[in-house]
Amino acid sequence: MRVVVTSEFHYRATARGVMVDGKCDYAYWAQLLAVFDEVQVFARLAPGDQTPTMQPVEGPGVSVIAAPDFVGTRGLVPALPGLAVAARRAVARGDAFLLHAPGVMASVLRPALVARGRRYGVEVVGDPQEALVGAGRVLSALRGVAARDLRSIVAGACATRYVTRTQLQRLYPPRAGTPSFAISDAYIPDAVVAGPGAVITDESVLALGFVGALFRPYKGLDVLLEALARTARPHTLEVAGDGQLRAGLEAQAARLGLGARVRFLGALPPGAPVYQFLRTRAAFVQPSRTEGLPRSLLEAMAVGLPALATAVGGVPELLDAEELVPVEDAAALAQAIDRLAADPARRRRLAAANRAKVACYAATPAQAEMRRFFRAIRDAG
């Protein structure tokens, strides 16, 4: 059986084949081969140059159904005719379908599925009402439309997976009588969960860590830089991530006089390099404006770091109130960092609690549950 899945990543056709700079590479899609015979990824594709951190998308059993590439609402309108043609082609090629929502590719494919009477499963990874706040005048105005579209997608699904335990389920409930799963695909290797945690020292000046792509401002690194400039102690920050916003963020750090206190490391390959980086940090900070269930926060918790984050998406399911700060509030974040630095005993307590919470995200049990979700889609088709 062939499954067609949607992806919001911008794939690039390079001299070495279709590549991506992100998690949705061949290894990610190959997990569906445990249940399906073939995986076809419906995604935007354009020519491009390979970067050092890119990984192949296609391989044995996994191929791409190309749709026109575009960026933003201005690019979407002229791309719509080509997207409609690509969606019809995707429907004709699949036996089962899995939509990643919210997302433009899911919203493009669903009408073609409904028109042909085809059933589909859906993965709910975020709340568009939250994600589109501050995204520009046009996108902000579409928040209600995007939320209604997601509710409609979920209401028509034969099976639903949520990355949160309760938050997204409450906002976008599944249709009565259909299978529903609460599973994050941010699998933590069993060896990381079972292995030793980071060493928490008594230092009162913290070496902070941040992990996230710098393509869109929703990760809130600009807020963290502002907070760092306000802290009572000269805490340092290393940033693992890259993207088009990097130059502006580096300029912001310079304007704030942070100098050598902030280092931009660029993107790290997923897996072991990220865990190695996190083990060098004293605490992790993620001041996102919107999230589903952030992978980097789970990874930081898994290695035993105390963490501070904003109360968005499923983050309150991971962290207690004392570790949460308001969105866009650099002053509150600065105070939270200083309070964490002043109390080594609290840091050790939070680190231990974080490791315990992440145990349920270990790869072996999470992947077994994910296969149950895939089988529910297969059997409904």
C-alpha cells in the first residue's frame, strides 16, 4: 500500500538529489515503511544548492511528489493553479493519505481528497490561532480562517495524532468514534534517556543554550537577546541554528552590547551533535511565540538541563509554572534567568524532574505507538 504524506518543508533539487535542511529527511519518512510499502511526500520542490547540513529525502521506498515552490501569501496566489494540479496527481498516486496540519500543503491536498471521496489521517502539530499572531497584517487576519480550516480537516479525518497530551485535543477535537493518539515524533534515543545527565554546577553565571531554526521569528531568539542584555549577571549564550534571520539577530546582539557573551554556532546536524552541545550548557531557554511540542526542549530535558520557556502550545505539559515566562516579555525572562542562576539546588531539582518527565518520549515506546497510528490510517483506507 502506498501512502501520500504532506510536508511543509521546502525541498531542494540538487546535484545529489532531493535534499532538505530539517528533520523531514529520508530517515524521518522511512519510519512509515514499517506499515506501508511505499511513501510519497507531497511537498514544494525547487532547484537549489546543497548546504553542509542538508540530508537526502528520497531513498528506497520514499519519493517526492513535487508541487510548485512559493513563500508567503504573495507567492501562494500565483502558485495555486500549479498546486491544484499537483494535488490531483498526489491523490491519483496514493492508497492512503496523511496530512501534516496546520499547513498549506495539507490545506491544498484535502479538497482534492474530499472531491474523490478518499479518507485520510491527520497529524495536528500546532495551533494556527497562536502561530499567526504577529505574522504580518495579512496572515494575522487569516487566523480565524486557518483555525476553522484545521477544525474541518480534523473533523473529516479517519485517525488523528496530536503532539500534545491535551492542549491541541481541546482546541481541535477529533471526530467521535475515530482513533486518536497523543504522540510526539520528537523521539529521544533510549540511550539518552537511560544515560547520564548533564553536570549541574554551582556557578552563578550561566552558560545558556538555545536550539532552533532562524528562518522565522516565532522561536523568540530576539526576546532572549533582549533579556540577556537586562540580566544582573553576565550570563552567556550559544545559539545552535541558522537561517535568514541570523544576520539581523547577530546585529541585534551587537547593538545590545552583548559582544563575546553570545556565539552563533550555525545549524548542527540532528542527533548526537545536538545532545553533545546541550551537555555543555548549564540551562536551556526557549522563549517561543508559538509551539506545538518543541523537539529542542524535549532534547534539553532529556540530557538533564533546567529549562525556561514561554507558556505556548504544549509547553505547559512539559514544564511547571515556575519555569514558564510570558510571551514577548524580555524583562520577565531576564528575572527568571537570574533567579535560576542564584539557586543551584533548584537547578538540580528541575534537571532531575525534567529527565523523569521525558522518559515517556523514549524512542522505543513512542515509535511503537506511532506504528499503531499508521496502522489505523492503513486499515481505514
